[in-house]
Amino acid sequence: MANGVDDIDHAILALLRQDGRRSVADIAGRVSLSPTAVARSLERLERAGVITGYGVHVDHARMGWTVSAFVELRFAGKTTPEQMHRAASRLAEVSAVYTTAGDQDVIALVHATSVDHLRDVIGKLRSAASITSTRTHVILDAHVETDWHPPAA
């Protein structure tokens, strides 16, 4: 039981990853617990920060956002991690910012409605005084559609 998460918790989390709208009663039936016990487990996982929220997965392409890219950003030497995060995440088109080790300082996941829109977003990112260079990797296809999660023990 790592970090207070047991096999039942893993089973509950797996069920929620399959369908975040699944009812407590449905989960209870699938893990052989009472609805009250499942509700307590969920509350405990939320309080412990294991469950950080509930959400919806959106197909960006069906909303007209058909181009996605990873943009590597390099910053001037004395830029703090907080400044890097602010500069990289200041645009609405940036959906995730990862501080990394290696040649790039940050990798940003960017969504755009077209290649022209992506070019404009990259131009706006480059306009930040602390960003010294960028490299863009356009995503052709994604084979992992959900967040990674550790396998149950």
C-alpha cells in the first residue's frame, strides 16, 4: 500500500478513469463494498490529494482546433522557473507547460486552429524577452488519449 492507496483504491480509481460520471452505487457494486464505504474512500482520496479533481475530455479537433504541437522554449540564463512558467503559459493556446532538463528549458503543448494560427502563437511566444529560441514539433497523431496512471500493484 503505497502512500495510503490500497488495491480497492486502485480499483475505484480505474473505474473512475473509465467513466468519471460513474455513480458511487455502481462503483460499490463493482468493488464489493457498500456505497458508504466507497464514498468514504473517495473523500479520503480527495483529502489526500490523490484525486485532484473531476473533468471532461474534449476532442479539440471537433471544435476546430486541428493543429497541435510541442514547442521547445529556451530561456536566458538567469530566468527563474517561475518566470519561465509565466512566459510560456501566458497564451490561451498553451494547454500545458513542462519544465525540463536538457537543451530546452520548457516544453509547451500548443493547440491552434491552423498552421497560420500556430505560426502566430509561436511568434507571440518568441516575443517574450526572456525566450532566446524555440523549436516546434507538430503532432501528426496521438496514440495515448488519456492520462497515464501507474499499474495496480
